[in-house]
Amino acid sequence: MNHQGHLFDYPRFLARMLWRAIDGTWRFYAWMTMLSALALVGANAWAHQVASGLGTTGMSDHVSWGLYIANFTFGVGLAAGAVMMVIPAYLYDDEDMHDVVIFGELLAIAAIVVCLLFITVDLGRPDRFWHIIPGLGRFNWPVSMLTWDVLVLNGYLLINLHITGYLVYMRFLGRKPNPRWYLPFVFLSIGWAISIHTVTAFLYSGLGGRPFWNSALLAPRFIVSAFITGPAFVILMLQLARRLTRFPVGQGALNTLTNVLRVTIVVNLFMLGSEAFTIFYTGGQHETAGRYLFFGTHGKHALVPWIWSALALEIVAIGLLLGHLKSERPAFLNAACCAAFAGVWIEKGMGLIVPGFVPSTLHEVVEYVPTLVEWKITVGIWAVGAMVLTVAIKLVVSVLAQVGAPESAQHE
Amino acid sequence: MTDQKRRVALKVLGATLGAAAFAKAMEPLRAWAPTLSLAEFLQRNYRELDSEAKREILARIEQKTLEEHGVEVNVHDDRPIDGIEFGYALNLSVCTGCRRCAEACHHENNHDRATNNSYIRVFEMEQGSFDFEKGTADYDHAVPAPGKYYLPVQCQQCDNPPCVDVCPVQATWKERDGIVVVDYDWCIGCRYCEAACPYHARRFNWHKPEIPKHEINPDQGYLSNRIRPQGVVEKCTFCLHRTRKGQLPACLEACPTGARVFGNLLDPNSDIRWVLENKRVFVLKEELGTNPRFFYFFDK
């Protein structure tokens, strides 16, 4: 088969698989219909927001980033964490992990789609989107960290699309994947996963005027928390896949991921604690943001319930993981994953982005509360992410589970 | 009908319904899109425009202002003058916190009336402290109040501006005469510059600015006080549409105490040079290395 052939067959293969992936049980249709409805509500809210301005959000000149950038930051962590599963699979040659690596990569793809959507809805002028495309607009690279983020996020999306697409296509053709065509990319994606979250942390930590973010620990914290959300989500996803599809999910992979989660969730709390120590023991003007976040200041307390529920969720997750260690009950593990995921979502989202702005650089305390429009758009974007992930998993599983009788893509 | 055919029919029906619902959901955009012309969409960054392109754009902005606000305005493209770099100094001993400067800015720069926006925020500070934490910009009583002094803050026109560094699309830059400007027609509205500025000097157009027709200042600059579009960032430009023509900034002219000193840093005989050489001046947040061109001093 020549390369010309693949050039035409691969898109045809994708289209055919996509067509097949949207076939399903009534449960699948109900799930997709619900997600579509949520996505449409979000799309409608966004259209309103574009037409009448970002004043429809709770943001202001004092708190100029809010729920969207919080979710963007969390999403980057989810994408990075998902691919971190590649590390045990390939670097430590853990055979059990090989089969589930592809789930991590699919999650990474869906998470990056979510991130790009959150950035888009945060723009005041989405119609000027092309100004940020290298070559077309004026790309302020390498000075602006945001241009680095554009490059690494889109690059990461392409790398993961290539790896998953190649592996599935080869399996479909009934051929053994040639390591030359995917292994270098797998290793590249490991380094790249670290880079997307490091660059996203540098976006904030490089700003001298925002002491709450201006910490060298921010990038390591981001990486560690990525190692919580990625494995937590994949553990839940694998168990669902085991229940709903014919795809064989080994216990080995689940054990490895649980072990990773047990360590990272504690390290993350340790890092949060050492940030808190530095802020409060040093005191002075730089303490204000921390005081506002944890206890409220000047009679304003909007973030206090958020951060304490994050801490509570993370501590509960640690307890549940210990419980799981003793009894091996899956219910413990699943609850721990949910709690850890929600805890980090708050800690790294609202608990990290908003206190960077409160107090403002001139120490005015203006609070931020997301509006209904922001919640609608946020839910809508996560619904789109869930749709992308569902279809991608169905597509991959339908190919991987189809043992024997390999068809050729050439014969339609 | 076979099961296969029924499935195809259902999928086609679902896709049609989905597309229709999506079109309906996006309907609010139809009210917004016509305000945007193709020429505007394709417009290049200010620094890539030749004089012919600039002429067309200025004429289009004037035309659009006439259509949308019913006012004839003149939009100029004032360029930096060779041999001039602007500096500003403010005498904290005489400032009484009356906020006439902020009000003059509000009118001069065609700010949105509803939000009472201004590029200047005046802080009432506690005598004996330089801690903004103890100050407030929301005071509402007769000034000057005992035990207080007043600190107006606006764009510091930094020589090392963090806002310019972070902009992903080079929509903001420092001009030859030291003024940091924004191309309102190029900004994508990501607000990274607002996060990066240590002086709270930047503002975002959360809605389309609204100004009563008769209050619009018709003397406008492309890079300064023209009525801004929705969804872009703006900032103090030292009133470049005035100062590049040899006039003084509106905030200085409005100041009743003479606290404000503005001039050419390159002219050894200018007032600003006299202040810098004879007063003990300081800048805000010097430790951040932003190198402001806005100076403060105490007289007594």
C-alpha cells in the first residue's frame, strides 16, 4: 500500500468510524441528547455575551479573569495529567498500562478542546481570533507567555490526535503498528504534557504585580495537581468502560493509577500548606490575598466557602483512599476520585485565579461572583468536552474490540 | 423499513434538529454581526498601515461615529514629535483629592457615562503611611480631610511595561515619545495586560460605551480618545491627541492646585526637568523594575 493510498483512506476510515460511533443503545442517545441540550444552552448564552459584551459576566476591571480562565487552567491540568499515564506504560515498561494509555490520550484530546473553548469565550473580540494565528496576525512570540500557550496546547492536540489515530488505524487494518511512527511521538507527548502545564503556570507566576501568583512553586503545584485529576478521571473512565463496553480493562492499570493518586494528593496538600505558611508567616501586604481566600477580609468573604470545601474534599479523598487500601472496596476508590477531582477543580480554579485579583494591584477589595451566563457557558463547554470524549471512546473501542476479521479500508 | 434504514433516517433527523437548534441558539449574534464590516474584519495592525490605508480607516471611523452616535467628529492620527519624550510629575503636598483630574479625563477621553470611567483613580491615604491597604479610592466627604493625603494614580507609561510584554498579538506598544498605546482595532480582548499591570491602569470595555450626543468630544485620536469599540482594552495616553499638538493633558488643565507638572524630558529647560532635578522625586513600586515616567514628590 503506498502513501497516496493512506492519504485518502485515513479520512475515509475516520468518517466511517465516526458514523459507526454515533450508533448506539438508547442510553447512548439519551446521554448525547442531554449533552447536546446543555451545549446548546451554553452556545446561546455565549451568543448573548458576544452581542452585549463581557459585562454580562461577573468580571470587572478589578477581577478581570474569572470562571472561564479558572476552568481553562483546570482543563490544561486534566489534559496533562491524562497523558502522564504514558510514563508508567513506556518509561517503566508496565505492560498492564499499554492498553489503557489510549484512554488517557483521548481524555487529553477532549480536555484540550475544552481549554480552547474556554479561551475563546473569554475573548472580548472572538471575531479577531485570527490576530493570534502565527503568520496571519502578529504573534508576540517569544515574549508573551500566552503565545507559548497557544503553541504548546495546539501542538499537544496534534500529537495526541496523531498517536491515537495511528494506533487505531493500524489496528483497523489488522497490521502491527510500526513503533517508528508512534513511539517517538509518545515520548514527545510526555515532555509536552509537562510543558503545557508549566507554560500555563508561567502565565501567572511571571507577573510581578500579582504577589499571590508570583511564586516559583506554582508550576510544580500545577504538575502535581495534574497527576491527581488525570488519574482520578481515568480510573472512573476505565471502570465505566469495563461496565459498558467489551473492552478488556485489566486490574493492573487501575492499581498503578490508584498508587499514583495516593501519593500526589498528599504532595499537593503539602505544597498548598507551604504556600500558606510563606504567605501567613511573612505577613505584610502580600498576606492580604491569602487572608481574603481563607478567612475573608474587609468584611468580604466570597471565596471562603470555596477554598474550605476544596480542602475538605481533598482530605476526605485521602481518607477514602486509606479506606480503600484496607478494604479494596471499589466504592471507596470511586468516591475518592470524585472528591479529589472536585477538590482540585476548586483549588486550582476559583481558589487560584480569583485571589490573584483580590485585592487589586492598588489594594482595593472588589469581589467576583460568576453570573448565570458564565455558569451556562461553563456547563455547555464541559458538555461539549464530554461529547467529544464519548464519541472518541466509542470510536476507539469499536475498533479495538473488533478482534479478528480485519477489513481493509480500501474496500468500501 | 429495515433497522439499518431506520437508524440512518433517525440520524439524519437528529442532525437536522440539532443544526436547527444550534442556529436558533446562535441567533443573538445576528444582531451583532452587521455592526462589523469586512474591511474592519480584515484591517491590519496600526503599525503595518500605510498613510493611504490610515486615511481610509480614519474616514470610516468618522462615518461610523456619525451613524451610531449622530455626531460629526474628527479622528486624527497624531504621531510622536522628534526630540520629545513626555514625563509627568505630581506634587503630593498640594493635591487636595478633589478629583477634578479624574472628571476631566472622563469627559476628554469620551468615557462611558454609566460607569463613570476614568483613567485616574485618586486614593485617600493615611498620613504617615504609604500602604495602599490603608487607603481608599471610594471616599465621599469634603476634602482635604484631616490626617489624610491624596495620591492620584494613572498609567505610569513605564519604560519596561509588563502590559506590552504579555500581549499575545502586539496590540499594545510603547511609542517613540514614551507613551504606551493600544490599537483598539487590533486588541482581541484577552485582558492579559490588565492582569499584568501593577498600577491598575488599564480598563476594559465590558459593554459598548455610551455617551450623550452633545457630550461627545469631537477632537479625537485614533490611538487615544476616539469612542472605543466593545470588548477591547484602553488606557491613559497622556492625552496624545492634545500633547502631540503642544497642548497639555486634560487632567493637568483641570487641576486647581497646580499639583501636576508635564513636559518634555529631553528639554533641559522644561518644568518637568526642573522638578526632577530639584525635588526629591520617587516612583510607585520601583522594586518591580517597570521604570515609570510618572513621578511623585512632596514639597514640604
